[in-house]
Amino acid sequence: MIHHTIRILDVLYPWEKKRSERVGLQLVLAVLLPCWLNKKLVEGLFIAFGQDFEKSGFMRFEIWVIFFGMLIYNFLYKDNYMEWLKNENSYFDDIRLPAPVMAEAPATILLPAPVGSISSPQDAFWGKNSLNERRIGFDEIAWIRSQESKRWLITLQGERFEIGETLDEAIRILNPGNYYRINRDYIVNCGIMIGFSYCSERNKESGNITYYKDLKFGNEQTGVEARRIPKDKERALRNLIHKNRDEKRNDL
């Protein structure tokens, strides 16, 4: 824009004949330019200074007249020249000072925790029955069953304890690779899963037969249990059973 403005002035007011009128117009332009001061205009000013200086007919003296006219105008009528340029979406909006390194990555001081204040992840349940009350490690669990409002934990030795955790809480605590929630009421140790039994049930009213599968699990101490499983969990349970069988063969 500034380049074309000076071109027009060169045509209308030749330097040799009408110097005073041209300077006067340029002083008026110096007053108006701050209102147009944006990124493109300032870039055009730099182009006029450098790349197109000789061809534009834009005299060195006239450049400084316009530039200092802008500064004087703004210092006289604006409280803060740089702030005003920023508010006018000027060229200076794109100027960003590099942020200090510490501003992005503040130093962190780690203080040792007091002895006894570090809490380890839960690795056991607290169970009780009519005979005793004790801590039950995860490696002792055969399965956990929800019955009415109580949760019962059966150990691999066949002991039965009541625990306070719900099945939702228990499955979040237990290792998912070793324990699996087969339905709403049972969490079973994958190591004692035996296989499937195929069952059928006839509807007395319609006479239709429904086929389903039960998962069998247990050992000599606990006895073998069989519980119905949802169809969408059959494949996952089958993979777990095969995986445990392969691991037992490798151990042998």
C-alpha cells in the first residue's frame, strides 16, 4: 500500500516542480499512517527501504519525515505508543520474546517422605468367619462370591471368609491376568478353571429348549463348582483356560 501511495505522489507531484506541495501531502500522510499501521503496511515500509528503494522514487529524506511524523503524532496523542500498536493489531503482535526455560520446566524439589507414611498397594483382603479373623493374601484366593448383601471369599484350602469389599472393588484390586469376573456374582482364580459343561433347559410353557454353558472351577480342597456364564464371555474364558494349561505344561 505504501509503495503504491508513493508511486501516485510521484505522478501527481514531480520532485523538481512541486516539492513544497508534495512534502505537505506527505506530512498529512504521516498523520494518517498511524491509523493504518498494521502488519502488511509495515512490511511494505521495509520493502520500500530495501528491495524497491531506487525504483519507487521514495526519497530518503521523505522516509524519515513520514516515520518521525508518525512517532511525534503518537507520542503527542497516545499515552503509550507500544501498547497502542499492540491494541491496533500491529506488526508488533507477531514479535514474541523467547520464554525462559525455567518458565516451562520449573525445578521440582523432592523431599523424602517421613518413615511410615508410604502406603503400599493393597495385596490382601481382611476376612473373618465364625472361627477366626485374618489377612488373606491374593495368592490364597480360589474365588469370591456375592450372596445377598455379603461377599464370601473361598481360599484354595477350602476356607470360607466374609470380606468387606464389593465385587467391583475386588476386581479392580486383583491382577486381571490371574482373576476373572465370570458373571455378576463370581470372581474366579484363572488357575482353577477346569472347562465347560453343556446344559439345556426346557421352558414348561412354550416347550422351547435353551442351551447354555457352565464354567467348572475348583480343586480337591474346595470341590468343583459350576456356574452359568454369559455367551459374550465364553471366548475370553476359553482362552484363559488354554493359557493356564500351557503354562502348567511348561512348568512341568
